[in-house]
Amino acid sequence: MSGSSGADARPLSPHLQVWRPHVTMAASITHRITGVALYFGTFLIAGWIIALATGADCYGAIEGILFSWVGSVILYLWAVAVLFHLVNGIRHLLWDGPNIGFDPGKASAVSVFNYAFAILGAAAIWFAAAGL
Amino acid sequence: MSNSQFLTPAKAARGLGSAKSGTHHHIGQRVSAIALIFLVPWFLFSVINAVQGGEDAAIEWIAQPLPAILLILTAGATVYHMRLGMQVVIEDYIAKTGMRSALLILNSFACIALFAAIALSVLKLWIGAGA
């Protein structure tokens, strides 16, 4: 750390606008956005367990929020974010470890699959949970 | 003749910050990711089941040894993973040294406090059930 109050004179990576938009790029950005969203989502989910340990009044209040209209929307989006970050994260591990899936056609196809998996998977979980 | 043509790339990179801890960060992020591939699906499945039966069923679920242990492991891997991830996001977007340092410290404090709160809650429910 330089200790200066300004920005370090580090090299910058090329800005987003110089690239032609493509689905692999979108998946990469979505991976980061869902990661940040899940950071805050984890605090909310942890609230459920903490409320459970706090007592009946607290849990009742949390349960009220969970099963409300707003709570359901947030939970659905949370499920989408979890599934996307999970499946796209597995793709990152396959890229990093065995170097699988780098050719452009495959990378694009997997990106599309990841979006579909997240949205449809969350919907499937929703209907499965409603059927319980 | 200018001096710069005799400078090596190493000279250009020196003084711009440490490059010694990147590998540890990279591996830590990926090892916690591998743990979460197993823990997150378990967590989703279990929590959906636990929520359905109301408060008593949820407490009964956490009071068993295996769910209690797996919950604490899930919390540990999640908090470690999200702390590393947020660290990179802060380092990428916050250029000012003071604000960056403050957010990095806040990130560490928030994540560790969250883990402590979850672990204590699970232990309280587990011990409270008389297991």
C-alpha cells in the first residue's frame, strides 16, 4: 500500500465499452452482480436462523416477512442468484482446473444454459416447495 | 538516448504493491467454492423442508447433530467465500486508499461477526434441545 490518499498508479484493464457485447461477457458480469447480491442475501438468510434462536416473537415476525408478497419476490430472486452463481461457479472451476469449455461456441452455449438453469431451476424449486 | 529503454519489466512493476498473497486468495476462493457445491444444494433442500413445518419443526431440525454441523460448515464456507469475493470487488472499484482500507476492514468485521452470530444461534438451538 502506497499510503497516499489518491488512487494508486496501477495499470487499468480495458474498459467494458471496447468489447463487442456477447453472452459470455454478460455471464461474467452477472456472476459478479449475483455474488454481491448474495453477500447481502446471506445476512437476510442468516436472520432466519438468528430469529429462530432468539425466540417465538422474533421468529413470528421473520416468518411474516418471509411469506409476504415482498418476501416471496426477494426469496425467488435470491434462489435465482444462488443457482446462477452456483452453476456459473462450477463453470469457472472447470475453466480454472481441467481447462474445459474455453472454445467460444461452447462458452456461449454454457452461458445461455446457466441463465436458463437459474431462472427455471428457481421456478422448479418454487413449485416443488409449494407442493410440500 | 533515454534511460527507459534499459528498464526491465520487473523495475516497472516494483513499488506498485505486493503480489505475494494472490495465490492464497485464488486457492481459498476455489476450495471454498468446491465445499459450497455440496453444501448449498443440501442447505436449499433442508431449509425449504424446515420452513414448511413452522417454528417447532425448524427447531427440531437444527437440534439434530448432522444438520447442526452441516449448518455451521455451510456458514463457515459461505462467509469465507463471500469475504474473499467482496474483497476483490472493493479492490476493483474503490481507488482511494483510505476508503478502500476502511471498506476492506468493514468487510472482514461484518463477515466474521455474521459467522459468530450464526454459529452461536445454531449452538443455542442444539444445546437448548438437550442434545
